[in-house]
Amino acid sequence: MTRKAHRRRFLWTAGTGIAATMAAGSSAATLVAASDSPAIPLPDADTAKPAPGTSPPAVCCAPAAKPIYSCSGAADVGEIADHAARKLTADGVGKMSCLAGIGGRIPNLLEIARGAQVILAIDGRPMHCARNTLETAGFTKFELVCLADLGMAKGKTPATAETVATVVSEGKKQLGG
């Protein structure tokens, strides 16, 4: 019983730096002498609410009117597609969402796509991984930008500001922004 109590106390104080002292060989008395408030607040009713005068934290998976799903593959064109999706999001044209979540059938990510006004898929290569992922999940109405259609080829198109801007421009045309 005492061992469990010490373990709980050890875990509770892990954020205070006392755990490192304990691990280095200090006695359990060090834990007892520790402050009663941890350095990292424990989740409770007070930490779950935003502070007065502040807005609630952003939710990662909030619905988006224009979700953007991009290839983010290992090839240079995947990197370009990913950067373009992030730039379109930063420009407020749409909101990048998780293509892997669509493929993995994550319910809240599927709801984002279902609630969309328009979806943009950005594929790096003619293999159309983004398009195929969306279609396999049952989404057939979406706009598509394929970097191969813009003259970009795997291994031959470095990810530069110019190539990203070309894809961003095409994405804006597709989304009407």
C-alpha cells in the first residue's frame, strides 16, 4: 500500500522536477517535503474552462467549409502539394484537413468532409493518392489539382516558392478564392 502511495506521489510530482531527484536516489522524504501544488496543473474543472476574457482554445477538427486534402508524400511533388495546402490555409482560402484520417475512416474527420461546401484535393503525382483516398471513402464531388497536370514531375521539380505559388494559384481558381 505504501509503495502505491509513493508511486502516485512520484507520478503526481513528475512535472515539478522532484521526480528526477527521486530517480537519482533521494529518499521518499523528499517527496513528502515537496510543495503541494504541481508545476503542471492537473486537469480539473478550473483548467477545463478558458480564463475570463479569453476565447476557448481552437479545436483541431472543427468543420471547414472548404477542406483541403493534399498529398504529403516523400517525393518533391508531395512536399510542394503539402506546402501549397498550408499556404492556401494561411491565405484563408480553405482549411487543410487530414487525408490520412479520411483513409483511416476517423469519424470526426469524415464529418468535416461531409459538411464541406467544396473539397479540394491536391495530388503530387498521376497515381492520384488523394483523389483515390477520397473516392474510396465515398466522396466523389471535389475539385482536383494534380501537379503532373501543371508540368511538375517527381524528382525533377524542387520545392521552391515559385512552384508552390503555381499550385496555390491553381487551388485558388478551383476553390473560387
